Amino acid sequence: MKMKLGKKGELSTQQIVLLIILIASFIIILFFLFRLNPGNETDLEACHQSVVMKGNPAIPADSIPLKCKTKYLCISKDGTCEGLTKPVLEKVKTKEEVYDVLAQEMADCWWMFGEGNINYVGKDMQHKFYCSLCTQFILDDSLNEIEGINRGVSEKDFYEYLERKKMVAENISYLEYLTEAKSVNALERSLFSQGGSFGSYSLGRQHYVMMGIYSEVGVWKWVGIGTVAGAIVAAPFTGGISLGYVLVAGAAVGGGAAGGFLGKTVKGVSGLEYLTPKIIEARSAEFDVFECKNIMTTS
């Protein structure tokens, strides 16, 4: 009996060694396939794969570059576009079609960067905010001809659409997928608690679909507390199942009486805090508050 047990033990050890070799070989094959970057791979897929590989502890983080590019997009009714050079053109006829395009860009952004589950910046990150500019887009002036759009898109109306619109694959609303919030009312309550409110997206101006990751220092220490110019107020989120914060621009930012909605944070399985995808005007006081010097996307 002892001999049989010994043989079984020896066989088990061989199996373990073989399994380790197979796993290591598989990782090496994936690594070289990734480096080759097959020609039929989309920018979205290339970014997502690089994020996954970057977050794999079995692979040296320095050996994997992020392959994430900013997408340039124009949303237009008549097919014309001013303000961007050679953007991807999305022709729309209704307000809901505009919202569909924006919702998908935000969902793609969140998926590309791991949905808050992957640390794609490594252990040597500085105590800062690392932002990703997934899409740079412009709402063409021709959208003013669409019913329900009056020189701009109402942010609250758009978020209410995200609450109504279901993601078939996820069986949840776009709002819950993108923010973990169950309702717009829950977001609005947290905004109001810090003197904030929803804004709008102006026609003819460039905007970003952006998200980001906070260092281990944590959102509270990074953003500070108080309603002063150039600051972000972090309001604890009180609705739904999320454990994050709603970020509000300091009341003096942008010259308004109330702070604008800067986004929603969630705590991921990586233990870090993430800014979920948010539309924010480029070259605005609100965007400058984030101090996006550490940008994880390339133009």
C-alpha cells in the first residue's frame, strides 16, 4: 500500500509540474501574440487586451505597454462636421439616437479599462489621478434641428435615458453598468447634498468621454473637501449598492452658483477607486480640476 501511495504522490507531483509548464507556456504564447498585434484586431479590443495583460501579476508590468487610443467622433444630423479633423462620423435623426451613441461610447470606455476590476497602472503609481480620454467628440450644430435638443443636450435627461435603457448582455440598465447607481434620483440627491446639479453638453464644443483610476492614497485625500475654486467636493453616495462618491466641482469653478456633476467613483476588486465614465467638456474649468497630466490613452 505504501508503494502505491508513493506512486500516486509522484504522479500528482508530475501533474502539478506539467500544469505549471502549460500555464507558463500559455502566458508566453499570449504575450507574443499580443506583441504581434494581429491586423484584424480593433482598437477597442487591443486596448482591452493590453489592460488585461497589464493587470496580470504573472507578467512584468513594464513589458506590456497600454495600447489605448483616443477615438475622435462627430455626431451629426446632416453629415457635416466642424471642429475635428477626420473624425468617425455618426449620423443621427433623433434625440434617442444621439443618446444611443453617447451611451455606447461610455460603455466601451468602461469595458476597455476593465470595468473597475483591473489595476492597469502597476504598483509604482504615484499618488495621483490617472485619466483615460476614451473618446473626444463634438456635437455638430446640425443637431439643433432635432426635437428635444435646444443648443445642447440636457445631462439629466441623458442620465434618465441611461436609467431606462437596458443592456441586453448584462441585463441591467446602462446607468447601473456605468455608475452602479440604481436611479438618477439617487445621484441627484448626492449632488444636491453638496450644492451640485446636472449640467448640459453644448453643441459645437468638444467633449471627452473620460474615466480614470485613483492611486492607493484614496479619493478623499486626493480631492480634498470644501467648495472652493479649483477643488472637487466628494459627496458620499447614498443610493443603490455602490460604495463610491459623487464628485462635484467647487461652486466657484466655471463661475456658476452651483457645482457641476464631475462623475461617480466606485471601489473595484483591485482595491483602488475608479472614476466611472463621464462626459466632460474639453478645455473647461471642470476638466482642468482633474489635472490630467497622467493620461493613459494616446492620440
